[in-house]
Amino acid sequence: MSTYVERFPAEAKVIRSAFYVSFVSLAIGALMGLLQTLHRTGVVEVFGEPGTYYTVLTTHGVFLVIAFTIWFLVGVFVWAVTTSLDRGVENLRLTWGWYGLMSFGTALAGIAILAGFVDDWPVVGDISADVLFTFYAPLQAHPMFYLGLAIFIVGTWIAGADWFRSWWVWKQENPGERIPLPTFMVLTTMLMWYIATLGVAVAVLAFLLPWSLGLLETVNPLLTRTLFWFFGHPVVYFWLMPAYMMWYLLLPKISGGRLFSDPLARVVFILFLILSVPTGIHHQYLDPGISEGFKFIAMTNTMFLLLPSLLTAFTVVASMEHGARQRGGEGRFGWLKALPWGNPTFTGMALAGLMFAAGGFSGMINAGMNINYLVHNSFWVPGHFHLTVGTAVALTFMAATYWFLPQLTGRKLFSRPLALVQVVLWFVGMTFMSNAMHRAGLLGIPRRTAEPWYDGFEFEAGVGSVGELNIQIALGGTLLTLSVAIFLVVVIGTALNGKSSEIGANAIPEPLSGPEDSPLVLDNLKLWTVIAIVLVVLAYTLPLASIIDRGGLLGPGGRAFPMSLDTLVVLAQLATEGALSR
Amino acid sequence: MALEEPQQKRQLGHDEFDPVGTLALIGLYFLVLVAMWLFMYFVEFLGNDPTVVGSLVTGGVV
Ligand code: HEM
Ligand SMILES: [Cu+2]
């Protein structure tokens, strides 16, 4: 048995390259996170002008939840498909092709955002994209931002096609065999992604891009918001499903056990495929213009969506327990002591899972139509998703990196103790930051606000004080940033480390209950895709029809903010001047 | 140094393995959830601040 890089050197290079883009994005995003926490808690006044806060917040959101996560997961997916089918990619050029497209898209969107830090650029004028990662109208970005986003997404589509193609060729050579579980997870996730990204593709290509180019006067904000959330909820599962994949594939192995059940894992991924999209309206409980009935349907679908996460909790914990008992663990709770807590990959993922369980609670609050009013757009919400995407996903990815890097480079992990400190520090920092954010939200402190203090009004805390909450948030944010810094040290140290021959094999143990126990229908991807599409049509046709009916395709009008068309005007001027002077 | 360390003392097959520990942990999580829900009742209805429901109940006075 060999390491990944010995078996697939060319693919290992692709994955490494994707990971490095991901880590650079993480570094930039984390730095912005620190500035936000310090400024908005009043601990350090970082920005003279509050407007800069939104450039920072957009950078934080986009670089972390679009770039860091997606770049990491495409790397993981290449690993999963090639490992489980035991074959390299079909055409390395195509693979580098989508890598290139995604890079180009990232660069365009990233530059548009970062350019917002400077008011006026020579020649091109004002470029900015302070639209936050939700890019709602009437906030308007420079066309380069939307274009970059579109190109990035097309890159992921081609990546998906690459994996489907691998599977297709493998299938011709292995007729009648079950889809190996890791590949199955990749394919179901990508099917979900294809459906989900249709919403954002329409929003960007049909409305936002032409609007920012000045081709459209106005857009219908509610329509583009709804199309955003059509994508914005399932994108959550696009982050989460690869994290679950790591929990299903790596955790049992590292715990010294085997995955409890292959059929259950398949069921979970199918449930995500069919239920992820028809729930997006749960982010719009407070949007006027969507009737309560549609919101209720979205809430019902959301509650069903808890099921696959609870199934995951069971399967993953049972697999860990299996490992612990094989390692000699005893008793109802005593087996927990037999788990490999000294291993940063294990500990990171286990802590990520624990935080996710807490996030499950605040998620249930968010999901309830009535109780959502209590927390909507308050600081509670970032408190919630720093547990989910910010920890369950981010910490799992960082922990997985400690297993992947040696596999992908053939080099020894730089420092295991440092890695262990890093994951624990993240857990501690997030406990402070997230818990205090939740509490601050309950007091009504808003999110997305540079300076949440007002003349003649003070937030009152029933327990503790606002000052105490702010200190916890600033402390937590600082520990988290420190944790990212340590992570980067370990990554760079590993990349520069010597080659080692003691890296374990790139193998995934057989599940206790294998694919032979799962009904064949689970592998019928066509069937599940059709069901997924039907559910989406049921959930979205009427709401979209009524939004368009009421507001019109291009909306009732209104002004965009900010007016970022300067560039085009300047470019047009330059072009005409150039033409005239010739 | 290999990152995985099975150190297995025994092999447990599908039939010998009974995940009682998992049941215990999930049961515990369920209890925590219920307790948190009960606690939420106090946050939502008995807090001092006006919330959407609170202000309705008190006729917008508080
Ligand atoms: C160094 C660690 C981090 C710190 C200190 C931090 C801090 C913050 C703070 C204070 C906010 C709220 C700002 C506001 O609403 O005014 C925020 C928002 C956000 N964070 Fe983080 N965060 C960190 C890591 C992460 C990670 C790892 C992710 C995801 C992978 C993430 C995703 C987000 C998102 C999506 C938002 C919302 C942006 C918006 O409202 O548009 N953060 N972060
Ligand atoms: Cu959602």
C-alpha cells in the first residue's frame, strides 16, 4: 500500500495547488476577521471611516466561504474519486483547465473586492465590490466581481463533469459494480451543486451583471434575493457534505475502527441531494413580498433536513465508538478515553463535530418561522454560522489537512504538538466568540454593523454586560486568528519538511456494513436527481411567479448603491479619445 | 510518523459491536436540546426586552 503521491503524483499536484489557494484565502479572510472583531467591539478603532468596514466584511465573507471552502473541497473531491476508483483523472489537461478557470474567476472577483480599499485608481477610476458575500441588490459591485463569480462557478461545473467522466469510464470497465462510497458522495454533492447554482447563475447573468454594466436600468431586488437564497442555502451543504465525507471516511480510520454503515451514509447524501435546495426561503422569513404559506413550506422542508444530520451524528459516533472498543475501550462513556486524542486530525474533527452539535441547536432556532423573529439579522446569526461553516467545516478542513499534506507531499507533518495546539485553540476561541455573539444577538445587537452604538440608547444585558460580551468576542477572535497563524506555520513547515517513508497508506477501511447491504435503488442517481428537481419546482414555482407578478422581472425601480459605473465610463472615454487621436 | 495509529487490541465484527456508548451520547445530546428549548422559552417570553411577541402581548407598552 502506498501514499497518495506515490500512486498519483500528477493528481497530488493538482490537489496541493488547490489547497494552497484555499489556505491563502483563509489567511486573508482570518486577518479581516480579526479587524472586524476588534473594531466592532470597540476594543481598537481600526477604521477611521466606517465605510471601509464593508470592504473588510465582504473580503472576510467571500474569501472564507467561497474561496477557502470551495478550493479545499475540490481538492478533496479529486482525492476521493481517484482513490476510490483507483484510477487517475482521464485527462490532466482538462483538470488543469478547470483549475485555471476557477483561479481566473477567483482573481477577478478577489481583485474587485480588494480594490475597494483604494478610493480612486489611476486610469480605471473607482472599483469596488462592497456587496458582502450575499451580493443583494441594490448593493452593486463592479462588473468584474460578478464576472469573476460566474467564471469561478463554471470552473466548478467542469470539475464536476471531470469526476462524472471518471466514474463513467470506470463503470464501463466494471459493469454491475456498486459506486464506491467516496465517489458516490462526490457525485451526489455535485448533482446538488448543479441544481443549486442554477439560481445564482440566473441571478448573476440575467440580472446583476447586465445591471452593473448599465445594460439594465433596474432589477427586482426581491427576485434576485430569492434567486440568491435558492443557491445560498444549498451552498451550505456544498461546504458541509465534504466535511461529512471526511467524518465518514477519515474519522473511523483514525479512530482505529470502520465506518458503521455504508447504506446509511448513502441515504444521508441522497437526502441532502433532494432536500438542500427547496429550503432556501427559510433565509427570507422576514422578507415582505413572500407569503407566509411559502415560508411555511420552506420551514417544513428545513425540519426534514435535520434528519440526515442526525443520521450522520449517529453513524459517525458509532464508527468512532467501534474504533475505541477495538482499541480496548470499555464502558458506557469510558470508551471515549480510548480514542486517539493525541492525533490532531482526530481531535480537530471530533471538536468540530461537537461544535456542530451546538450549532444544531441555534440552527433549530433560526429555522423556526416565529422564533426566527427574535434573532433575525442580529449578532446571533454570525454566532450560529461560525459554529457550522466557521468550525464544523473550517476546523474539519484544517484537521484533515494534517492527514492530507503528508499524503500529498510525501513529507512528514511539521509538528504534531503544534497542530494539536492549533485545533484546541480554535475550539477555545470559538467557544468564547460564538457564545458571546449568540448572547449579544439576543440583546438585539445587530450583525453587519461597524459601530453598533447609538446616541441615547444602550443595549441592556439581563446577565453580564455588553462590555463583557465585547471582551469575549474580541478575545475569541484573537485566539482564532492565532490559531490560523499556527495552522499556516504547520502547513509551510510541512511543505518544506524532509521526505519521509513512514507516512501511512492512502487506504480507507471497509465499512462494517458494506455496500452489499444497501439497496440498489440508492445508486440510481437519475431517480434521485429527478425527485430533487420535482421538489425544487414545487417549492419555487409559485413564490417566483408571485414575486415576478407583483414586482415585475426588473422590479419597481430604485437606485443602485454605490454607483460603480465610473470605470466603464472612463474606459469608454479612453477608447473614444484613443480612436479620435489616431 | 504515521498519522493513523490503529493500535487495535481486538477485532469487532458487525454482530459483536453494540453501539451503547453512541446511544448514551445521543441521548445526552437530546436532553441538552430539550433543556435548551425550555430555556429559550424564558429568553423569548420572560425577558425584559420587547420582542415581537412580547410587544404584542403587552399591547406595545413595554
Ligand atoms: C479568525 C477567525 C474569525 C474571526 C475572528 C471572525 C469574525 C467575524 C465577525 C466578528 C463577524 C461579524 C461581523 C459583522 O456582522 O459585523 C464575522 C462574519 C462572518 N464570518 Fe467570520 N470570523 C472568523 C472565521 C470565519 C470562518 C473560518 C468563516 C467561514 C469559513 C467565517 C465566515 C463568516 C461569514 C460568512 C460572515 C458574515 C459576513 C457578512 O455578514 O456578510 N468566519 N466573522
Ligand atoms: Cu439555510
